[in-house]
Amino acid sequence: MTVAGAVAAVRERLGDLEPRVAVVLGSGLGGLAEGVPRPVRIPYQDVPGFPTPQVAGHAGELVAGELEGVPVILQSGRFHLYEGHAPDTAALAVRAFAELGVEILIVTNAAGGLQPTFRIPTLMLIADHLNLMWRNPLIGPVVEGEERFPDMAVPYDRELRELARRVAREAGIRLEEGVYAGVLGPSYETPAEIEMLRRAGADAVGMSTVPEVVAARARGVRVLGISSITNRAAGLSAEPLSHQEVLEAGRQLAADLEVVVRGVVRGL
């Protein structure tokens, strides 16, 4: 895995475009990429070190262009630890974005809801996270340009969160806020595990996001995180969980998510 090789391949395709904002699109949330006019599309097979996603709802391409007049690059399909990838592979795209000059990272994901007050499906602004994957992309030699011990007191930028709240409020979109628990997966959690997570302070649980955010903060990149709460977690609903359900609920929330992301980008 080499960040330099990925950066060189992407930069060659971008030409004069210098993205300021990167957006990571979670399961079933790839529709935002279709709204980029005159996009530059870069399949993952053209980027050294980028694996092909094996999960439904993850397209496997970078989409660059302008969104609301701001140069952006969108990652449509992320690399999950549960696919067998190492943490530095999960963080590879974010590290490449930072090298390309990206200043702000917007991460989205699909997650299960733990907070009983949430009306699901709904969007949740991530205020903090729990790394229960027991993996960290910073382990090993320090990557050039990164801090050895990055401060994680405020992993999700306060100003960006306030901007997202304002955008949602003005658009009449319900936007919850809470703590995201990142777990390894790929099996869904047992009811006992869900109870443990709730007692630990988690409001939502998912299988991504944390490695990317850790790597971004080590680079000084500001982060905004939004979860699409697509279902109630195990033991909190009488219905069995399925990935298809996650994708369908993600599609229901996609329009609201796009409004929030566009509003945040426009307000930068």
C-alpha cells in the first residue's frame, strides 16, 4: 500500500481540479455522486492500492467535480475491515485526499439505531465515536505528514456540526445527534452486545467510518460525520435485520442527506 502511488494516479486524472472537500458515501448513499455536473470518474481499478468493494451499495469509483460551486471528490464505495482489509487500506482514500489538498472530510454511513427516542429512519449527526473495532490505521511507522498522537478530544468539528444543524433546521429535516459505535462486523450485533453498547453511551452502531476519521484527524483534516439510521439494532425490533433493509432505508433518507451535504458545502 502506497499513498504516493494512489495520489499520483488520481492527480493525473483530475487535471487542474483541486478538491477542497471529500465526501465518503456509505451503503445505499451513492446517489449524491450522480448530482455532480460534468464529473471526472475514476474507477478503483485505475488507482494503485484501491481494492474493489465487495459490498452491495458501494459502487467502486471516485467522482470529482464541483458541488455547489466547491471543488469536491466523492468516494463511492469504501473499504471495510470486515472484508479482510488492513486498517491502513481502510484509510488509504482519506490519506490520498489529504495529500491532494482536501481540507474537509464529510463521512456518511448507514447505522443501526440504539437510542429509543430516535424515530427511524432518520439522520444522525455524529458528535463523537467509540472505536470498538480494536484496529487503528495509525499503528506502525508514522506516515509522513501525520501526527503520532493526534488529539481526538473533538474528532467531529464543532463549526461544521453547527452548520449542518442550521442547514437541516432551515430545510425542515429532522437531524438527531449522538455517539457512533464502530464495530468490526460483519455479523450484526447480538441483543447482549447492543445492551453493552447502550450502556457505554452509544446512540448508533455501524461497521465503518472510525478508521477514516482517525486518519483524517492525524492529518489535521476537519471532519463532519452523518449516519443514516436505517433500522433499530438487534433486540430493539421484532423484525430480523438484513442488508437489503439497510439499503432500502438508506434510499429513503438519501434525499434529506443530499440536502444537508449540499447545504454544508454551500455554506463553507
